Amino acid sequence: MATLSRSEAVLTGLAGIRGWQEELYRDLHQHPELSHQEHRTAGIVAGQLRQSGYSVHEGIGGTGVVGVLRNGDGPAVLLRADMDALPIREATGLPFASTVTAVDAAGDEVPVMHACGHDVHVACLLGAAQLLADGTEHWHGTLVTVFQPAEETGDGARGMIDDRLAEVLPAVDVALAQHVLPAPAGVVGTHPGPVLSAADSMRITVHGRGGHGSMPQATVDPVVLAAMIVIRLQTVISRETAPAEAAVLTVGRIVAGTKSNVIADHAVLELNVRTYSDATRTAILDAIRRIVVAECQASRSPKDPEFELFDRFPPTVNDPDTTARVAAAFTEHFGGRSRVMPLQTASEDFSDLPTALGVPYTYWGIGGIDPDSYRTAEEAGRVAEDIPVNHSATFAPVLQPTLGTGTEALVVAALAWL
Ligand code: ZN
Ligand code: ZN
């Protein structure tokens, strides 16, 4: 009789947890919570981790939960799932669709939906945590599970770090995370090197001197100043960034003035930058400040411009060795269902955790779309039209094999170290 591999041995419990895992998923999906409001979800997570035998730390960075399972000497692996949902009115038609509304940070009542699939991430990580706790005879080391709030606002991981995360964590050797994507369910995808972009939004206020529209000589016009800045900023990517380096700079908003014959006294510009390396990111943000300051001087602006960065996400740059180790384990376990994931244009704040802890990381994708529907759409050349993507009101991952695959991926990847 052939002996089971260690991951096969741990995963023999998968069929046994399927029932509660699917039920848990439906419950989370029906009760989504906005970023920084994940109280119910965090309570469920903490209760389940305790039941699985983990020592649990709650309220880290607001609603963050950490579960630690020590199982003898050996490496320590951190597995992370994000918990928050989005202000979207669900239109999936699922029997367990959300009808929840909540009051957002601006004080407005908004519909809430797990449109990014973070409910999948939570259900998969709780399942993997249970299986690894049940199968401690097959591994040794320390398993650390991190359930993070507020990924969608880009400040949840940072909030946990700033609120004693390093104190409650044992030293870890590697950090791992996954995201459900609009790809066929059952498939896992790894990608070494840069995989998700950094995102930075910047609000810039430039000052003029207001006055009558008929007497420009007595004013400093912030509208003309803002226009010059927008044009000049177009050279940051085209003239200052290497052609092979992917980057985007978009001015998405300009606000100035109240009336056609009044020259305003200030203008506000809001822009968004996407980059794939820290060096390019720093260079572009510095170039923006330099150009704005110089244009203000050129326009005789009476006051220094103000800069405010918001909605910031770090780049996700998968460590090549860590990724190769996970990819090899995936190929052994999943065979042809282990693929290379293409570069993604989205952003994530997961990498803030390993960066702060000084450990390597990798972040992989799992498919969430019914394989038959996906194949039909692909054959018709209609993937873009027919397959809902994350953040869409109709994004509805199929329960299986999505939950099973995501759970297997976490177990297999963790056991590549443990
Ligand atoms: Zn999202
Ligand atoms: Zn997400």
C-alpha cells in the first residue's frame, strides 16, 4: 500500500469539514461587514480558532484576530486572510445573498456585499487551521493565522502592525496569502516577482490669489496653475520612467472656483499612481512634488502647495525562492491545475505584514468561477462580458471546488515549511 504524503494525510479530513465550512461561508456571505467594522466576522473567527485549539489574540488593529498553534520545534508559517466586504448592492440572486446595509465612514447608509471574495478567504483559512490542528502528528513547527480587517481601504495590515502585532506573534519564517479570482475554480496560480501594483492617491492643494475675472493682473489664477501641473505631470511617465517599467499616473479630479467671472483662490487636484517597485514609486511621487512646487513658483503662487497621500497600497512582490517552493508543492499536489498567474493590475496591503516582520512572502490566486461556465465563455470569446470580476455586484464564486481548493492550497503551502 502506498503511503500518503504528509499533505494528503492532513487533507484526508477535508471531506469531514466540508459541511460546516460551506455553512460558515454562506453565513459570512449573508452577513458582510465594511472595512473596520468586521466585529461579527472577527467573533466567529476567534470562536472557531479557540475550538480548533489555537491561542487567540483579538482586537489587533481594531478587529484583527491572530491564532497561534505551537507544535514542537521547527519553522513558523504565517497564513493571512482578509475579512472585509464592500459598499455594493448584491445582485447575484444567490439564496444566501446579502441584503445588509451599514453606515460607512462618511456617515452614509450603504449596501454591503462580499464582492471581493474575502468570505472565501476566511472560510478557507479556518478550514486549513482546523485540518492542521487535527493533523499535528504530520508536521512540526508553529502555525500562525492572521485574520486581517480593512484590506479594501488599504490600512488594515498597517493597523495591525501599529497595534502590537509583532508582540503577539512568535517569530515567523515566511508569510503566505491567497485571493479568489475570476478564473476556473479548482485552479491555483503562482507568480514570482512583482504581481500586484502599488497604489497611491494624492490630494494636492495649490494656492492662488482670488479676484475679479476681468482683472487677472491683480490675481494669481489657480486654474491655470492646476492646468499647467496636469500637463507637466504627463512627462513623469513618458520622460522620467524607463519604458520597460510599468507605471500609471492619472489625475482623476480637479476642483476650483465657483463662478465664471471669479478667479478662485485655490485649486485641488486628486491623482492616482500605480507602480510595481519601490524605487519607481518613490521616484514618481518625488517627481510629482518637484513639478508641483516648481509650477507654483512659476505661477507666483503666494503660499506653498499642500500634499496629502491617501488610499495607499504597497506593491506585492513575490519572493522568487518562496514562490518556487510553493509552486513546486502545488504542482506535486494539484498537477495540471497548478498554473502561472498573470501580472494583476489590482493592489493589496498583505505585503505590509511580511515587510514589517522582515520575512519573505508569496501571494497566489485561486479560481472561483464554475469551470463549465468559464469554458463556455472562453469558447464564445466572451470572458470579459460573461464572467463577473471581483468588486462586481454579480461576483459569486461557486462553493466547490473553490473552498476545497483554497483550503488545500493553504495546507499544502504551509506544509512546504512545517
Ligand atoms: Zn477587493
Ligand atoms: Zn480582495
